[in-house]
Amino acid sequence: MKTLLREPLLHFLLLGVALFGVYGLARDRAPDGTGQIVVTQSQIEQLVIGFTRTWQRPPTPEELTGLIEDRIREEVLYREAMSMGLDRDDTIVRRRLRQKLEFLIPDLASQIAPPTERDLVAYFDQHADKYRGEPAVSFEQVFFNRERRGTPAWEEAKSALSRLNAQHGSAVTPDTVGDTSLLPIEVTRSAVSDVARLFGGTFSKELVNGPLGRWAGPLESSYGLHLVLVRERVPGSLPELAQVREGVLRDLLAERRQQALDVAYAKFRARYAVVVEPLALAQGESGVSQRQ
Amino acid sequence: MLEFEYTRAALRNGLKVEKELGVNPYKFGMVGSTDAHTGLAAVEEDNFFGKTSSSEPSATRAMHPFVKNPSTGLEIMGWETIASGYVGVWATENTREALFDAMQRKEVYATTGPRMFVRFFGGWDFAPSDAQTRSPAVQGYMKGVPMGGDLTDAPAGKAPSFLVAALKDPISAHLDRIQIIKGWLDAKGETHEKVYDVAWSGTRKPDPSTGKVPPVGTTVDVANATWTNTIGASDLITVWRDPDFDPAQRAFYYARVLEIPTPRWTAHDSKYFGVKMPPEVRMTGQERAYTSPIWYTPK
């Protein structure tokens, strides 16, 4: 018995019981002092709208009673939790509040001064490269398989090139010179990056620099050598503002929101003297730099 | 091979069931997928993010059990998981409709990771010259059916011929060989299978008794997790005719394309994390592609 009386756990429990008793007696009233919860008409309407959106029909009277009961339950528990200070030092609550403020500030800013047509045009001009399409190319190609032809492949391709380009005389067609391959023999208006992905190597780079309208090469791909006839090069064109208007508006608003947020943050931050305590390094650990 | 564990066994059973029921429930196309639960399609050997979040890259993931079930004794080690795979679709255009149409007609193939091009056509009249044209696929569609298709009504005295071609992934390894796998149902109702080497790189000679082409060799530098494309071929193409055809027997044919050996993700892990893998860990592999079969059904 004596040892039990000296047991610290027992002391702890007794003290706890006493504290709760005092606490309970001291506050049997609602923490906010008024002790009143009013469920307003507009709140009930909100509940009905929310329910209808989910279930595609309005709630029955029993369901509505349930909704209101739940709303009251939420309010009671919310107030009690707040009075106990459960909102403090809570990662989720902090994150949510930060999020709310970060959403709110830029939204207000963009509503105060919606972008004008002139703003839009200016933004579009400034960021033209962002909206420019990729250059495309149309070409035919003849493949020379180095693995099958060996070292003469280059010379053979060269000689085929001059025959293909000859105006008169030797009538060769692409079908009578190259080798078989699963690569497409003709590519129409394909983005240069797609050509690069298909042929590999330096092929696409040389393709966009070579001559137009006559056979040229040999160019090197991941597979071997190619003679190419570039039929058309379509530069990456700048669309009309009307074609990309929605995207431009979205980008401009996003930029403004970010700016508004940065300005507001700088103002808030200036209100505080920030102290970062030096990190206590464990022995032997090093290389962790401090940011002030 | 465990009967109910592999695709090929299901294809064989399909022939058997079709004879009994008149319909083949296992007439499917071949697609490759990751079976990853990470939400990532990162399945290259040098960019393998594992099958689950618990097997994401770490120095020891290869040695962790991936599956361990004490009640069945089943254990799969981390290193046994494979960085794969993709599906290739032969669609007429890059639209949702065309892609789904292609999948519906099974004109698809699976790869274990490389983006190789694979063509496979079956018909009665393919000639060796069809493998030398500039557009083999044009011949393929004109004279036969593509992967996923059907052959029937064999002309008297003719065996099915196949135009098969593969082009390597432009940034991956060279190709070792193309194989055609045949499965068939004999008169007694038993199924069989045979693997034919039909096209291969270099001047290797098939073994006269087995028909098997010797291994391509390897250029893998395991320590540095690299290889060189100094062996193998960048593309392979051939026309092959079934030498053992019996018009009375149901059969399927599909093509398998093998790359030359390359380092597995285990070799990349070993190099990146500077860890030594246990001796049982496989460090190299031959990436491959599988086409949907072409079925032959007697009339």
C-alpha cells in the first residue's frame, strides 16, 4: 500500500481527475459566452443546394432535418474545439489558412483591375514565342542500309543522288535505288521534333538546313544513310490573337495573380522581424548551411 | 512452362477450346503494360521507378522481397521485377477512334520497353521480293492480313507465308533476331508449339539439326551499365513460309523480336548507388517485342 501511495502514476491520475472536475464546474456554459446557435435561413438554403448538387434532387423533410442536425453538431464541436485551442500548432489548419489567403489575395487583385484589350495585346506581343507553333517539314526519303551494303554505302548513295537529280538521261526513281525499311518513305507536314524522334541521330537537324526541292544527302539517322527530297518547310507560325485568346488571357491572369501575391507577401513580411535560430549541429556533422 | 501462367499457354488452350465449343475465348491481342502502382510510366532500364511506392529507387531495393507469402512459400525478390512495358498500335491516324479501332482488331504489339517498330503480315502469296520493297507494309496489306488477323481456306498445296519486319528503337539497342512462334492442335486434340528463328543479324549459321541460330554475343559493360551497338542489326526483315504446315490443323503464329543484350535496371542501380548485387541477381537481359498472333482456322 505504501509503495502504491508513492507511485507517481497515481499522483498524476488524481491530479488529472481533480483538474477535470474544476474545469467542468467552472465552465458549464458555452465558451463564446452567448450560448446560442442560430441556423439561418440562408444557411439552410445552402445545405439544400449542396445536397441537390450531389444527389440531383432536393432532400426529403427527414433528410433536411438530418442535414440541419449535422450542421448544428458541426457548429457545437467547432466552437468547443476553438475554445480548447485545437486550431493552434496544427499543420493542416495552418496549411489551409495559408492556402485561403494565397487564393484570396490574387483573386481580389484580378477583380479590381480586369485586363483590358490593350493589356492582352501587349502581353501577347511580349510573349510571342510562347504561342508560336513548331516548324514542320514535308519530305521524301530513300534509305541506304550500311549494314547490308558495308563501306560502299556512302559512295552508292552519292551516285544515286546524282542520278536522281539528273534532269535527263538515266531515269531512276526513288523506288529503284534505296533499300527496304519500315521508315516512312514520305513524311507530310510533320513537326521537326517528331521527325527527330522517328529517325534519331542528327537527321532532323540536317533536314531543316538542307536545300529545298531537289534530292540531297546523304544524311545520317540512327538506322543508316538517307537521301532526302525536302518538298516544303513550314516555319513555326505565330497564330492570331483571336485563335489563342483564351490561353493568353489565362496566362496574363496567372502572371498578375503571382505578382499581386508577391507584392502582398512582401508587405506582410516587412511587418515582422524574423529570427532564425542557429541549427544545433550534432558532433561530427557539418556542411549544413544556414539560411537567414 | 506453367500451363495457366503464360500467354502462349492460353493461346494453345484457345485452339483446344475452340475445337470443342466452336469459339476461341483466348483470341486476344498482345499489349504491354507496366503493372506499376506508382502512377509513373517510367519503365526504361535507366529510369525504373519500381512497381510500387515501396520499391522506388534505393540502394537496397533489388534485395528486398517484392512478394513474400509465408503460407504459400511464394517469394519474388525485388531484382526479379522487370522494367516494362509498352504497347504499339498500328492505327490509321492519331485519334481516339483510330486507336480504339486498331485495338479492337488486335493490330497491336507489346514491347518490354524499347520503342521498336514491328510489322507482321500473314497470307498465302508472300514472296522473298516483298521483303525488298521500299514500303513493305504496302505489300503486307495488299497480299495478307496484319497482326491480329485470321487466315482460313488454305489454297491447295500452299502453306501460309509471313512478311515480318522490325526496326530498332532509334535510341535503343540493335536487334538480335526475329522469331516466329507457332502453336497448333493435332488430330488427337493435343497442342504443340515451336519457335522458329526466321531473321537474324550478321552471318551466323543456324544449327543444322535444331535450326537454332547461335547467340548474338554481348557488348554489355555491367560495371558501367552500358553497351555498344557493334553487334546486331538496326533492322531485320524477311518472308517466312511455315515448313510444317498441315491445312487440317488449327494454328496460331506470332512474331517475337529480340534486342541484343543490354544492362538491366539492376546494373544501373548497382552503378548509380555504388552497391554490389548478390550473385543471383541478373544484370543483363534481352529486351523484346511480341506481336498479336495471326490465327489459321481450317474451313
